[in-house]
Amino acid sequence: MAVERSTAARPPKIVVVGLGRMGRNHLRVVRESPDFALAAVVDGLAAHPEPKDLNGAPFLRSVNDLAGIDFDCAIVATPTATHHQVAMALLAMDKHLLVEKPIADTFERGKDLIETARARGLHLAVGHVERFNPAVRKLREVIREGWLGTPIHFSFTRVGGYPETVIGNNNVLLDLAVHDIDVLRSLAGPVRFEASRSHSTVHTDIYDTAEIFLSTGGGASAALHVNWVTPTKIRTIRVTGTRGVVFVDFILQTCEMMGGRLLQPVQQEHFGFERLREMYQASDRIDFGIHKEEPLKAQLRQFAQLLATGDSGELCLGKDALSALLIAERSIEAERRRCPADSIVPAAVDLPAVDALWV
């Protein structure tokens, strides 16, 4: 059943499903947004109390209770293992969706969501929110305008402590790595899986540390490191090109390029540490000015545009979300095959040969 897009006559009525850490953030930005009217909040966990100041919007304990609620769209911010079940129930109600990343906990379930939304004529966006980080937007511009020359290598670090809860088959690849896989694809286009290694350092049945190695269609390499075992949160990218290197901090929303003299061949007989330090200090540095904004707010604003005009902008839609999940799932499968005797993840669904495909 095709559903008419929301018009500008009134803001779309939106439901927030899930009140974990990300769900609470989504609820906050929805309440602050002029682009949406909060229709209801849903959370089935008794540990999550009813939020205050819902401005008359009902608080429900089940998606099934939405049958009598008038709404146009929903944000699904429940645990990853429940994304498919919750999203399918909402699609059956003919509602447009913004689903937190990853789109689902398996490739097949993610594919099912995309096909269902398409068949019903519904919008399905996925919350790969780093696309809307001003520093990532600036980095995309720096690469596009040729400041770096030809990119040679992308290095991602996304680390921090354990999440509040780990439900179902969630792990650091599904929780964190999908962010950087998606960012890399948005910067460099299709990527190919090369290798990965995952570790279980705190709990014996959860991958909490991982490294993934990818290559891009432009010939660059990429290394992604993610973990849940670092005391402080770090989110960075370093991109090396033929004309310099760019450092991006996701949290501080900074983008700095360094090039110049450090890139010149050194042919001095007595080239010591002091000379190296002098050249480092004298090298060309550019701190790109960035207008800082909370990415979640920018993403929600674009979701409103999608509903109103069909313009997805930088929103992550089905195919891109599925590609990020496919790489993460391939990494999990690679580790399972590496040590089948003591595998800590269930056998995955049959996966496309990612190492033979550009996705």
C-alpha cells in the first residue's frame, strides 16, 4: 500500500520506540524539533520509567498499543536484536521509519525490512548519524576538492567503555564498526573486505574488540579499530593522501590538515631529532573552520525533508545500511571460521562472498 508523503501543512506525528541511551537522545531532539509533533513514546522494559514532560503524548509499553494512535512515522531505537520485529510491526501499520543503526542484527533481516518498505511504498532510513557530523562533512569536502591529493590510507579509531546493556547477539562490530564502515563508504565509495580479527577480552561470549581491514575502489587501504574496553571515549579518523594528512575528531568536531615540508624527501647527512622537530613545527597546517552542530539534530531535520519532499540528502538508506551490516557480519563470520571449536557467535546466515564483491 503506497502512503502519501507528509505535507508542510502540519508537522508529521512521530513515535519514538525504545528508551535506551540512544532512544532517550532521539526523544530529546524530537521534543526540541519544530519539524515533528511527538505522538507517543513506547518502551517495553520495566527498568525504563515513563519520561516526564511528554506534553500529553501517551507512554505505551508495546508497539501493539499504537493501534489507536494517529501518527505518520516512527524512530526505532530498541536493542539491535529487536529491530526487525519492531520495524516490521510498524511497516505493517504503513508508517515511515528511521531505524537506529545497524538496520538489523543480520543481513537477511535487514534485507527483509528493505524489501517490505519498498513493497509498501514507505521510507526506511537508518541512523548512521556520523554522516551528519560537521567534521565528516568537512572531510568529505576536503577530499572532493583535492586538498589531500589522492587518498592512500584511512585509519579509524572508535573506542570506549561497555554499553549499558548487551542484548542478544550484539557485539562491538554491530554496535561501533558499522559507523566507520558507513563513513568510509560515504568518503571513498564501494569498499572490499580484506581481513579482520575479533577478540573477547572481558566476557567470553561477546566480541568487544575488533580490527577490520578494507580496500577502496580508488586503491586506498583502510584500517578500523573498535573496542568497548577503553576507559575514555575516542572517535577519530586519519586520512593520508599524496599531498598531506587530515586528522578528524568526531567528538570535538575538528578537521585539521598537515602537509608541506614533512612530505618532502629528507636528504641531509645529519638529520636528527631536533631538525625533525623544527620541520614538524614549520610544516603547513590548516585547521578547517567548522560550524558545530549535534549530528542527531541534523539527521532528524533531513528525515523531515525526506518525508516532505522525498529528498534523502545524506541520510543512509537501505542499500548503504545493508552494505555496512554485510561487512560487519562478514567479519564476525570470518572469526567464527577461524576458530570453530570455541566459536562465541552463532553460525551466520549464508553470506554473499564479500571478499569478492565491492559493496
